[in-house]
Amino acid sequence: MISLSRATFFCKDINASLHLYQNRLGLVIIDDKKLSGPGAGGLLGLGSCTLRIVLLASDSNSQPVVALMTISEAEIPNMPTPPEGIAAGQAATVFQITNFDEICAQLENDGLKFLCAPVEYPKPTSSPGSPAGLYKEMIFFDPDNNLISLLEIIPKK
């Protein structure tokens, strides 16, 4: 059996990422720790370094859904800037939310770059893992250029 434990993002600026994931998406910090030395770097194929790891969950009693990590005391390259549109090999992390319009306005106000404008579309019939209803979705780039998709499903009555 397999299940997804969490999404991990390696951050250039962990404070910018925390602003998004904590202040905009509403995740809460359940752990914020530092690991230092060769063991920390060994997890990532690096030499001795320091990792700051912030685990975020939907509430303080839940398992983490996101880990934000920053690496210091080691030289690592930045990812190249992604293309303007979607590209083969890109991945998107999808979060289901219940306050689409509010978050959309906040993200637009923050000046985040959207892959495309937020959309709404009806899904008239249910299918496994995908109920019928009105779907609202937006895909944008987080501060480290990871694609993030936010989805709200308003069930068909």
C-alpha cells in the first residue's frame, strides 16, 4: 500500500514561502526545527550543512501536508526559471480549499504569477474521486516557482 505523506519544497526564501502557505492558504506550523552537520547533508547528498525544516498541517492536530526546507552552510544551485506556460516534466501540487474567491483575491493582490487565469467549470456527473458540481481552480507559481493548484468543489445539489 502507498499513500502520500507530504509535499516538500526546498525554499530560497522560507519567509516568503511561509507567507503563502501559512498566511494565505491557512496551514499551521506544527514543527520548526534545525538539523546541522554531516547527517543533515547526508539526507540530500550534500556535505555538512544546516537544514531548517518547517512542517505545516491543516490544523495543529493533523499530520503535515507540506514541509518547507531551507539549506544553509552549503552551496546549492537555484532551479531555472520555468517557462511562461506549462511544460512537460512539470509537476503541480493540488490543494482542495473552501474559500476560493477570498484566497484568489489575496494571491492576486500579492502579485503572484498565475499559469492562467482562475477558472470555473461545471462537472455534471460524478466519477470515482471526482464528484459532480461546480469546480473552481487556479494554478500559480509559489515563491520558488513550484506550480500550486487550488481547487474548490461546490457539490451538485
